[in-house]
Amino acid sequence: MPTWQETNFDGLVGPTHQYAGLSPGNLASIRHAGSIGNPRAAALQGLEKMRFVASLGVSQAVLPPAARPDLATLRRLGFTGTDAAVVAQALRIDPGLLRLCSSASSMWTANAATVAPSSDTQDGRLHLVVANLTSMFHRSLEATHTERVLRTIFADAQHFEVHAPLPGAQHFSDEGAANHSRFESAGGTLHLFGWGRESFGAVAGPKRHPARQTLEASRAVARSCQLPDAVSLFWQQSPEGIDAGAFHSDVLAVAHQNFFMLHELAFVETGTLVDELQRRLGGDLVCSLAQADELPVADAVAAYPFNSQIVSLPSGDLVIVAPKEAQQNASAARFLERVVAEDNPVTAVHYIDVNASMNNGGGPACLRLRVAMNAEERHALAGNMLLDDALYAELRRWVERFYRDRVDVADLADPELLDEVHTALDELTRLLGLGSLYDFQRSGAAQGGQR
């Protein structure tokens, strides 16, 4: 058993949750574009997922959402006046831009950063590299907020180092932990970095959908985390898998400790990859591989069985937390039943409802950032982030008090929504003990911003 404990940091769904169809290559996002969002239901759904994971005896924490609409970005893009005037101009002149600047995409914290625990790093500290997310404009806006949040929570320099995002542009496009897996076995530890394209090479890539992560970014992240070469492995995502909708590695692969569950189209040369993992990690590595004839890639992308969380119970057994869509898809359900029946550490699969996230292309694994810490590091965390019954109840009341049950693009320019968002986030920072985290708090503006 490892000496550390993994904490799952889930992003709270923001008050402007909607379905804007902003992510090319994300089939669910495009399919549900234009649907009316229900932020209250989505946020409560996320909280129920967190509570369920915590009920298994797994350490669970929360991260606050970004403030949206992103008024600072809208102002940088030429809109002027009061907060209300800025969003009204944006709606009138470029409603698509207002959608981009109002996305609640920070909820998918698997993209927030890449994490290397102190047990693996050369300086013995836990490292977090904030993802720049430059492949998508609306997601690139998250980096500033994410860095501020992580620097607030992981502020103790004796134990943690939070790195700024890699330099921008397409050369170093970094999507965070959604393209990163950490293994631990009797043979040692290994960090697997999935990448979709080379900035300075001619490797064949996907033909229909964009490859987001670059090899150069993955290598830079590993260097920043002070990971020795011996524990780092860089492997290309399958172009065919990306074209089928696997825009991140975690759409078709998930790893935990000495267990690896993947589809044959997650990576190129899958058999060679598995051989290399076994060579480096030893004979106790267990892989459950789905072939396309058993689980068609279209079903894997639609039902997200590989975008499940795999967590360790206090007993040491592993369980899979999968979306209900995987239970409702015959091929995906049969595959997960096979995994549980096989001789491996997985003893059960639990199905949960995260449909509001799934409709935008995010399953249970997208909603969490895994941070492995020892007891001293957990004690050094700032704020009130770890979920217990009391915090869950407070957060549920907070959502029910402040969140709307309907948001469309016209609502994004409603000055009352701006007031509601800022008032809600001001209250949230008090609940989580994070101080003045948001720009509207730091500027001294009244709750709700300046009209």
C-alpha cells in the first residue's frame, strides 16, 4: 500500500453553466450546443458525486469556480463602461464571444494542472503545473484563476511548488492531468504523458479533430515537476482515437496504482506501450484492454467508461466510479462487468449521475484533479477545502440559495445575474476560507460589480 493518500479535488459547477458547444472535437459538447443550462441542478449533481466518493472513505475536496462572465477579458477585447454595459455590448455585438467568456468550464479540474507527488520529485516537494489550455480560447481563460486558487491552497513553500502555466501558443499546448497518468507498483512509480502532436516534428496526427496536447508541452511539464527521466514516459495518443472523439487521453484510458484500463485506440502501438509499462513497473501491473470488436470506440466515447474514477478504498481494494451512461450502453456495461470479474484489484463498479457534465463531454474523471499527499502535506493545505458532512450541507444550501435553474445566452447579459454570481462567489470564499480570491473582491467593488 502507498504511504500517501490521494485527494480528489472537484471543481464546483459555476452559476453560468450552459451548453454553448465551444469545443471542436468534443462530440458531446457539439451535440448539445444550444441546450438551455440548469446551473442549480448541475452544481447539485456535482456535489452528490463528491459526497458519494467521500462516503467510500476516499479523501475529497472542492475547488471554487472561476468568475463568469469574464469581465476583464471582455474589457481587453474592447468593450467598455460599467460591468452591465460591458456584457450588454458583448451580447449585442458578438454573442458568441459572450458565451466564450461565460463558460463554466473550470468545473473540469482534470484540466486544471498536472500534479507530481513529493515521493516522486527530485526536491521532495509536491509540484503542480497549471495548464495553459491554449488549444481552446474559452479554456485558456481559466489559467489565471486556476493559478491564483492553487497558489492560495498550496501556499506552503516547504511542501509545495505551484508553477505558472507554460508559455502560450500552440507549441506548448498543455491540457493538464487529462493527459497524464501516474502508476505505482512494487517495481516503482511511473508518469505516463499522453500527447497528440509534435510542434517541431512530422508525426502523423488526426485528420478530423484537433490534437490538443503537444509532446513539447508534456516534456516541459515533466521537467517543471522535477521528475527524473526514469519515471517519465511520453506516448502518442491514437490519431484514430482523437478523430473518434477522444480529445484527451482520459477519454479512452484511466490508471490507478498498478491497474490500467484502456481502449486499444487510446494510444498508438498499444501492445508496445503495455510491454514498456510492464518492463518498467514489474509483473504486478494489471491491464484491462478493450478491443474495438468488444467495445466499439463510438460506444466508448459516447458512454465514457474510461472517463471513470478509479479510487482506493480504506481496505486497499479499488472501485470504479462510472457515469450512468456507461451502465445504459450495453457494450460499455459488459466491458466494465468483465473488468470487475477479472483477476485484478478492482472489486466493484458504481454508477452515478453526472449527466449535466456528460452533456458537455465530461465524465467523473474530468471533474476531479488527483493530488497525492502525505499527512503532513494535507495538514499544510490552506482553506477549508476538504469535504465533510458539514461542508457538504453548507455548499448545498449555498447552491440552492444563489443558483438559477435556467440560463441561456441572453441571461448572460442580465445585470442581476452578475450581482448573483459575485454575491455567490463572495460568500463561497468565506465558506472555503480563501480570502479575497476574485478580481471583483480585490478591486473593492461592491458585491455584484459596478453597474
